[in-house]
Amino acid sequence: MILVLNGPNLRRLGTREPDVYGAETFDDLAELCRTTGEKLGEQVEVRQTDDEAELVGWLHEAADRRLPVVLNPAAFTHYSYAVRDAIAQRTAPLVEVHISNPAAREEFRHTSVVAAVATGTIAGFGLQSYVLALHAIAEMNSEK
């Protein structure tokens, strides 16, 4: 099982700044992740929340269950030390993903407080960032 966790505003994909995030919807993203998981022989569960406490709870669940995570922390990327501290407790790979490339956007987006405790970061490839992250986790799982 791989958890794909998404932070604030990602349910608004398709209508939120399509010039930045594209026209595909959150449902399209969820289906892409599940389909990719099937091809990789992995079960994938996709979740989204606008609530920091809920996301922290999901990260604790992943740590307790030793589940790998693909995480798009969204705005929490830049300031949530609570999310960072929850990630630091991980017991399986966690790949930070971003649809856009934060380094190519506004300066406040250039710093990720979570990157240092993630296994790795994939950004700037649209929804394919998730596909790449799922492939990376499946590869790490096969190396166990």
C-alpha cells in the first residue's frame, strides 16, 4: 500500500490557476495514481485535505503502519513545521511532489521545510510528478 497525500487546494485542480496547474482535475489525478499503482503491482490510496492537523494525522498513520508516501504538501511545504516533524518520524520512503516547479515561481515558494526529511523531491512535471514518485517508491520497495 502506498498513500498519496495531498495538501490544501489540490481538490481544486482543473479550476485553480490552470495556467500553472493544468486543466486536469483532482479526480483525474487520483485515477492516474491508482492506475499507475496497478501497473506497478502496488495498491494506492489517494487522499486530500485542506486541514493541517488531518494531514499530520495521516503522516502519523503512515509511520505507524510503515507505509510509503507520495506527498504533495502544497502550501504547507513552505511553513508547516508540524508537517515537517511528522515526516521526520517516517518509517518508509516518502517522496515530496509538486505539480509545478516551486523554484521557478514566487520567491516565497523557493524554500521547502519538508525536503530535508523526505527521501526525495520531484517537481515541475505536472501530474507526471506523481507517476515518477510512484515508480521511485515501487523501485525502493523492490530493493528491500
